[in-house]
Amino acid sequence: MAQHFKDLVAWQKAMDMVTEIYKLTDSFPKREVYSLTDQIRRAAVSVPSNIAEGQAHYSHREFRHFLRHSAGSLAELETQLLLAERLGYADHPSTEGSLQRVHEVGRILNGLIASLPE
């Protein structure tokens, strides 16, 4: 395993994704601050947080468990971004860019999960 969670490409890419999500949600209506905006941000933050927490357990089994939680948060985030687009809070090009980042992190996570011994 990597020496530190910060060394993991999955964590680094997830952090970039969170930054992008925060910028995207800055333009959402203020009435959504405590609802969809908050949910989207929490789901996004959950991804690198679970990667870090899982890596800190120093067990492949535990790490895999937390990586799967990150993958679940990515699915939640994708759903919420699509909803935000449907509601008109974000335009398609902005949402599409964020979804591409979500999918990239998902591919990296899936590769990392597959690389861990059972």
C-alpha cells in the first residue's frame, strides 16, 4: 500500500473533483444552500475522506471497504449533479465537465479496488 493517502492518485483526483464541485455549486440558488448544495458537497467530500480513512487502517480488507463507500458517494454525487441540471441550477456543459471528473475518479477507484489482494 502507499505510504500515505496523499500519495494515492485516487485521493489526489478526488480532491480536484471536490474543488470543482464547490466552484460549480457556488452559483446554485441561495435557497438550496442547506439542501441540494449541501448534499452535493457532502457527497463529494466523502470520496477523498473515505479514501484517506480506509488507507489509514493499514488493512487491505478495511481499505477496500472504505473505497467501496467512496464509490457509493460517487454514485450519489452523479445523481445529485443530474438533478441539479434538471432543476436548472447548472448548465449542461458545467455538469458534463463535473460528471467526467466523477467518472474518472470512479475508474481510478475501481482499479484500486481490483488491485487489492483479497
